[in-house]
Amino acid sequence: MAVSPNSTQGESRRVHVREVGPRDGFQNEPETVPTAEKIRLIDALGRAGFKRIEVASFVRADVIPQLADGVEVLHGINVPEDVDRMVLVPNSKGLDNALRERAYFEEAAVFVSASQTHNKRNINRTVEETMADVRTMAPRILAEDLKLCAVVATSFGCPFEGKVQMERVLDLAEQFAEAGATEIGFGDTTGMCNPAYASRFFAAALERLPGVEVTAHFHNTRGQGLANAYAALEAGCTSFESSFGELGGCPVPAGSTGNIATEDLVSMFEEMGVDTGLDLGKVIEAAREAQATLGRKLTSHSIVAGPVIWAPSV
Amino acid sequence: MAVSPNSTQGESRRVHVREVGPRDGFQNEPETVPTAEKIRLIDALGRAGFKRIEVASFVRADVIPQLADGVEVLHGINVPEDVDRMVLVPNSKGLDNALRERAYFEEAAVFVSASQTHNKRNINRTVEETMADVRTMAPRILAEDLKLCAVVATSFGCPFEGKVQMERVLDLAEQFAEAGATEIGFGDTTGMCNPAYASRFFAAALERLPGVEVTAHFHNTRGQGLANAYAALEAGCTSFESSFGELGGCPVPAGSTGNIATEDLVSMFEEMGVDTGLDLGKVIEAAREAQATLGRKLTSHSIVAGPVIWAPSV
């Protein structure tokens, strides 16, 4: 494929894209994806060039049976040495279980919702209880020489409470940073962000969190996911999360799509001349494999259209 | 619905959105939409607040049978007085037929592809032949006190030729302007644009075409349609075209979506605090009616998710 003639020459910007489909995506599948299929798809993602993949969650198996095979997945996958495998740890009990598998991952993600109601409904604790547990978990994670990543969910709006103040979100982020998080992600859990706000938010977050990697996690609930990602990029954000095949995310309102599709995000960045370090063709191939495995039509665009082909065909 | 707390206060930008679904969308339906249904849906769009609607095309009925009922549609619709009804006129013969219905529309759209190969395959003429015919049609259109709108298709890339030079596109636009066009649209016919290029292109187009309304017509082929629209807006563009339900557009590559969905575009603008003059709820309702009429699941996002609701529900 020829280089896009529409790319931004001379800027040579570089971004990180974490693939979250194996956790965030598979968690939301109505039928549990077989362990062997999960392993096969994660290995395909590794071959596509991802250096960050969220692979498992140490949640209770009775709460999220779709991810009950997390340990088998960690043991079974075979990704390149330089891939950082992320696991989600919802609480100290989850961390106990995760640390038994310390050899199998490099990044631990903790999270809270900026909205009190969403946090309560999601994990049945107050925001303050969650943050107190984070302060307990953080030194244990850091002591194991793991990267501590933190996520603030409902950063751009809550389906229950509506408005979420930017100040509240950035205050939680600062608490995470003080606890030792070196990467903080901001999640648009139910797709309520818009690009004007994304621009202002990420400019403010980057200013408020020096030395911290600031990550954008947008959803495509109302089709604006890539517009928000572009706005965040222009505001200086260089770290993104997305899900191959547009899998997963929070289906609120019911039936709506969640995460932005990795292959659409990567297609946009690469066409802009922003280097993702990924092989777009292989990312699309992995998403098509997921589609075949799941046996239903996924909602990603590039999975159908393929990459832009710039070489003349006549 | 409460005003978005994420909107851009104090900017109070205003944009125009032309609804092109009744022409560009229905043209691409495999089964011809019954005339009465077309009329019912266009009237619903009128009630949603659109001031610009593309309602018909004066193409040969044997070439595009889906639009053979253009005259009946023009006669049957009942939209508010201040709505500008646009018809597409592909050539002088089409204009002959259109002008017999002069009382039933306010805007005539002529078009050319920036790419020679695409123009030839689309309308079986060279770009030069098309532009010569435009120069014949233009005074006839202007003499009827109609607004002359012109469209440059494949402005951001051609599926056959690949790269399309910005200079070539803007030169064609200047030719249109010299012929009397007061609005010129730039079409991303097969979804090859990216937001970095959209930003540069619309900044250049606005500078090169003083006094001309510059319109962005993006496709969502690779999911980047709204990102491109946001980039064009930020570059100063205030006129957009889109299609309710994400209907229509050019399905190249096969199976891919075409136009951006009007309700997703309007949702983005309104959440940003950019005034569209439209009732988003009614736009979504019209798209849902189209979905029911066509009997298949449409690909728009807001049709499923609905508008962002900011009022707290707890």
C-alpha cells in the first residue's frame, strides 16, 4: 500500500494504541468466547504489532463468567517479548489472585467511576471506598515492579447523574498519580463526550498531570468516537485505547455500540501520517477473525471497507 | 433535554446541514422506495427543521429507476415555505426536464468528478466535456433565479486513480464559481479523506473561494466521517451534507457504508454547542421511520443510542 498522499508531512507524530478487546470486548459477549479462541486472537493481535494489550481481568467468576478463564489465557498466549500484557484488578482480592500470576503480565489497571452512582452500581462501593482500596493496592503493585495504570470511568458524563465536573475527574486522576499511577486513562463509558469537550479536557489533563501518560478511551455510542480521538490527539494526547472489531464497551443505551474500533482508529491515524507502529492490514485481519469466531457481523467500518488503497489501480 | 454541559459556551457557531437522503440515499436502495413513502419521509424531514433538502434527480429513469418518480415526489411533498428543495441535474437534457418543474424547487446541483476516470465511469464523459456542459447549463439555471450549487466528487481521493491533487479540485471549484455557482460542495465519494487533510483542504478552499459557500460532504466508509466533519468545522467550514439513517452514498468498496448519518452529525454539533437549527429528536425519529420503511437495520449510531440525555435520571 502506498503512503497516503493526504498525510501530514514532516510532523511524524507517534501514538500508542492499547488493544482492549480481549478483556473489554470478550467480557461483553453474550456467549463466552472459548479459551482457545481467545488465545488465538490475542496471538494474532501480538503479530499485528500491538505493544499493549489488555488480556484478562481478575474479577469474580460468578460476576463475569465470560472472563473466568483469565489464568488459562495468561498462560496460553504467546506474544512477543516486548508486549506489555495488562490485567484489570477491581479490588484487593482481585490483586491477591493476580499476583499469583505475576510472571504473566506487566501492567495492572485499577479503576473508579467519577460518578458516585455509576461506581456504586458498577462495583457496589462508594468512590471513596474504591480510592481507599486503590491506595492499599498501589504499593503492592509497585513493589512487584508492575506498571500501575489507573482509569477514571464516566469521565465525560454519567448515564445516571448526567454532568460530571472536569475538576472532579482531574482530582481523582491526581489522587491516582499520587498513589503511583504512571498512566491514567479517561473513559467515555457511555459515549457522552464530544470533540470540543475532548479538546478542552485533554489539554487540561496534560497540564495537570505532568509526568503521567494520559490515555483517551472513547466509545462510539453516537458515532463520534473517532472525532473525539482526533480532538484529543490535536490537544496533545498520544495514548489511546480501542477494541478490535468495535467489540465491547458499555452497551448503554441498550443495543448501542461501545468502544471505538481499533482498525478504524488506526486507519485514521495512519492516513494522517501519525505513526501507530501497527500493521493495519493485520489489525483488520485479526478483527475479521474475531468476527468469524463470534459468528455475527461486527460494527467496525474498516472490517468491511479495508484500508484506503492509494496505489492507482488503472 | 438539558443543554449539554460539555458544549462550547460563548462561541454560538451556526452551521447549515443539507439532508441528502431522499436523493443520494434512496438512489442507492436495492428496492425502489414507494413514492408515497418518499413523500412521507421528506415531509418528516421538513418538520425536523431542515432548510435544505435534496429531493430529486433529473437522471434518466432507465439509468436510475429508483428515482424515476422525481416529478411525483416534487409535486407530492409538503415542506415549509422556507425550505430550499434541491434537485440534481446531471446534464443539459436533465435540466430541460427539471425546468418544466421550475415551481417546485429552489436549488439546482451540477457535478463533476475531480478524477477523470471516475467521471468517465460515472457519467461517461470527460471532465472537460462535463465542465463545458456546466457552462451551458449555468446561465439557464441562473436566469430562472435558481441557486446554482456545484459539487466536486472524489475531491479527497479516487478509487481508480488514487491521489487527487488539491490544486486540481480547487481549480474545478473556481471554474464552477466563475460559471456562477454560489455554493460548492466537496465530496469524499469513497471515504478516503482523513481529518488532517480535511483541515488543510477546507482552510485552503475557503481562502480560494471568497463569497462562495463551501460545503463538506463526507462519507463514513472507514468510520472517520464525523472526525472529518469536525476538522472541516474547525477550519471554518459551516455548511455540511449528510443523510438520515446513514443511507446511501457510494458503496465502494462493496458493502461499505457511504454518507455520514445526519442524526450523528447533528448530535455532535449540538453537543458541541454548534447550532444546527434542527430538532435532533425529530431527525432521529425520521431516520427511525426510514428504517421501518426500508425494513432493515440501518447503520446510524444515534438511531439506536438516541441523543445524549443530560438531565439526571436519579
